[in-house]
Amino acid sequence: MEFSSKLLENAVNEISQLPGIGKRTALRLVLHLLRQPESQTLHLTNALQDLRTEIKHCKNCHNISDVEICDICRNVNRQQEIICVVEDIRDVMAIESTAQYKGLYHVLGGKISPLDGIGPHNLTINSLVEKVKAGKVKEIIFALSSTMEGDTTNFYIYKQIEKYDVKTSTIARGISVGDELEYADEVTLGRSILNRVPFENSLKSS
Ligand SMILES: [Zn+2]
């Protein structure tokens, strides 16, 4: 792609770094911005900059948050002793949209995946185990997608906490194997949380 402007080329190159965006799409987006009022581009760049500089991760559940302890963790009406283990914020949003779950979350930040170089120490597993050790957790609900990485991660965590006095369960799989949580419809997902099964049962069936 030949550019008549270095500035245009730089902008296109940066935007085409984003997943799913090739050079042609990047060029279309950049030309679109140039046709819009300058204020729109400023709002966009400010939003992105604030996102990078201001955003925090909740110190309790590790979810993305604007404050040190997120709204969910601070909510006294939620059951503090039940923790649902999820991969990232998209799962929290999906489960929250069902309005069926009143406990807290623990956001791992990924799944164990040796092929991608992600080991247990890259995730927030230690912090979860510490919560269990502290004796304040009655139930851990595994809600990772039922992929091989999800199953591996569940099992790894289970092994770390099975010696403690904590109930472990896994969401009932109305969701077919390999489906990601965020794509499950709200009714199915809500039902699968209410109808969760003891984690040990999921081990026997597989
Ligand atoms: Zn939180």
C-alpha cells in the first residue's frame, strides 16, 4: 500500500495492529475519522488513554474496575462466601446478565495453556487458594468454558483446594463442549448456574 502521507500511513499501521483489522479496513477507519469533526478523534484518543492509565483490577476478585474494590465485591447484599471462578470480565458480564447469581467472582485472567506459554503462575490462582485457606469460602463454582484448557485449569485448582473445607461445584452443562460462556444465552447460562453439580461428579463422567 502506497501512501501519499506519512501521517496517514502511521495511523493506518497502528490501527491495523488490532485483531481482525487489515490494512484496508484500517485505511477506511482512518479516512472516516478524517471526515468527522476533530473532537470525535480527540474523544476516542482520550478514552483509550484513560483506559490505559486509569483502569484498575479489583484487589479482591481481579476483575477490571475503576476502583480498588469493585462494586460486586463491595455489595453487602451478595453472598461473600460463594465464589464463581471465571476466565475474564466477559464471563462476569455474561453471568451478571442472567441475574441468577448472587455470590462473588474470582477472575483468573486466562486458562492454563502450556501451548500458549500460560502456566498457573500467570493466573490469579494463588490468590484464590489464599482465600480458601483463610476459611471464609464455603463454595467454589467452576465456570470456565469446557475446553481442554478449562478442564485442566479446573482440575489444577481443585487439587490445590480439595484438602480444605470447601464445597466445589461446576456449572451444569446445558452449554455444549467448547462453547465459550459469553456466547451462551442468558436463560441457559442462568439455569446452568442454579443447577450446578458437585465438581467430583464432573470428574467421574469424563
Ligand atoms: Zn471485585
